[in-house]
Amino acid sequence: MNPTDITAGQDEAWMARALKLAERGRYTTMPNPRVGCVLVKHGKHLADGYHQRAGEPHAEVHALEAAGEHARGATAYVTLEPCSHQGRTGPCCDALIKAGVARVVVAMQDPNPQVAGRGIARLRDAGVEVRLGCLEADAQVLNAGFVSRMTRGRPRVSLKLAMSLDGRTAMASGESQWITGAEARRDVQRLRAQSCAILTGVDSIIFDNSRLTVRADQLGLDDAEVIARRQPLRVVVDSRLRMPLAAACLSEPGETLVVCVEGSESPRRDALMRSGARVLEMPAGDDGRVDLGALLKWLGDEGGCNELLVETGATLAGALMDACLVDELRLYMAPTLLGSDARGLMALSGIERMAEQRPLEILDIRALGKDWRILARPALA
Ligand code: AOF
Ligand code: ZN
């Protein structure tokens, strides 16, 4: 939509610009949300702003600074409700009021319980006209991880699986490199870069010695070097502490969290810590393994984790699906056949009859080089 096209929705056009600005923070704002702001006066663009990093000014502050005195009487388009709390930075709703902004168009309410409507209420109390819900669906998608952490106390979980056309993910030996091509792997690199943490099982570390890192040279983005300076937290589910002390990921930049069940052998734990791991004890679930729901809660509450990417084998993938902890499946399907001796996609329990199948809803399918990417989510019963 063209912002100068009077026949089209003016608010929507300016909000689309604000969303594009917010998008620039995709790889850097965590644990904060991605937020963009555009200031407009008499139908003309005044200034842009977006949130870059937690601890740094919010989107509105950048835009107000750029507009200076001209902000008086302007309309602000913000992709998230302006904050009302004193966090690492001051309340944005007060900054907008002080600058004399006359109207604020907001895409979505801030799910942060410290804000949750108070920013909008304060603006209205000060006589500022507020429109809420402009391009809300797009804003919700952009910050689905932040919304999940704020409303459910756990990250949004994306389960990534690379498979052959016959649904196989590895040879019987565990060998799996590489099923998909370079473009699909680049897509996964970007996914890693935008995730707060990557979750895997200890068997994936043992078989593949995966590093689970973001590599600047594989991102294919302009600011790849800057993005790759932040490495997502690596989380290894390792109920009985079988993690090899020489695992490659332990010597990579960034942190590796090894998660075992409470009461695990302490000499082993100490040795892992000396090798550079952080060890976390979690309660055991009914099967004696790490309680995955409790781990996700910890990652949300203590780890500030908005988006969690799962890159793992069939057992942990199945356990997460069984526990209804997967929000999105990202299946990378390669045009190849690995045969029936190869490993299956995920070990799901309790499926014997067709009535017990687990239906999925496909959200998007697209080609990535010679491979296909399928985005899906568990279908609601
Ligand atoms: C806004 N504009 O650009 C962002 C907002 O620790 P702080 O001070 O950065 O506050 C973080 C919280 O502020 C975050 O949890 C969310 O509720 C809100 N983020 N709000 O008005 C922005 N990034
Ligand atoms: Zn703010």
C-alpha cells in the first residue's frame, strides 16, 4: 500500500511501515519485543524509530528524538502499546504526551503485565486520541514468542526437522549430515539467529557433535557479523548426564546449559562445569526424565526466553509433541529417499489406531532450493 494513496487505509499504510521498522530488530531485541514507530503530521512522514536492543531506548523515543519539536500535534504509529512502566528505560506513553503527540495508533496491546493496557489508558486520560488494533495480526506474529512468554510463562516452541521424502531423518547409525541443501540450512541459521535458545537432546550431541551455533558466513544477511556476536543459549536435555566432556558446543562462544534430573551424580556434574557447561537440575517427569514442561517454564521465567528452537532427534521431538509443548513444526523435506531402515521423524506414544493419529494444520509450504519447507502446527482437536 502506498502511504500517499488517500483512498487506501492511511493508518494501515503507516502501520505497515512501522512493522517493517520493527522487523529490523528481529535478531537483536530479545528478551524485549520487536517494536517500530512512525511519526506522521498532516499526512506527511516526520520520523522513524525502532527498538534495537534491550536496555537501549524504545522505538517511540528514537522517533521522538528524530522529530524534535515537530512531534507536537503529530500522529504516532506504534506496533506495540507504548509502555507505562519504568523499566530499563522511561515510560514511552509519558514521552509521547510530553512531546504533544495528538493521536496514537497502536497495533496491539502490550502483553507484559506491567503494561497490559495501562499505556493506552494513560494516553487517553491525557486527552490523546488512541486507535487500537491496526494490523494487529501482523504485530502478533512478529512478537509471538514475547507474547507466549508474557501470557503463558514459557517460550514459543518451534520444532525443526529435516527429513527425506519418505519421512526419515537419519540413518540407523545416527548419521544425518546432510539431508537438505544449502538454502534450507541457511533458513535454519536465520531461525537460530532469531531464537533465544536452541534445545536439543544429548543423543544429538553424541551422534552429530552439533555445535548449535549461528555462523555469520551462512546467514546471508548484511549485518551477519553483528548478529552472530550473540549466540543463542544452547540447552541440552541430558537426564542422566551422558554429555561428553569433549562436546564441540562446550567450547563455542555463548553458553551451554545441560539439564539433568534432580539428584544427578555430582562428580559428573562438576566435571561438566569444569568443561564450560552450566548444569541445571529439573524435577523428573513420570518417565524419570527431565520434566519438559518445567524446563520450558524455567526458560521463560528465569531465562527470558521468547523463542525456543528445537533441533533434535525422534525421542525428544516425540516427547515434546506428546506433552503438547510444540507450537510450530518446521519440516524441511529433501527430494530423496532414505529407506525403511533409516530413522523416523518422531517417536510418538499411544498411536495404534487411526482414531489416535495426530492431525496437523499446514500453514505454509514453499520451495527452498531443491527442498521444501512446510510450516505446520498441531491441529486443535
Ligand atoms: C515500548 N516500546 O520499543 C519496546 C517496549 O526494560 P525496558 O525498559 O526496555 O522495558 C521492556 C519492556 O517494555 C518490554 O517487556 C515490553 O513490555 C516493553 N517494550 N515498549 O513502548 C518499545 N521495546
Ligand atoms: Zn517504552
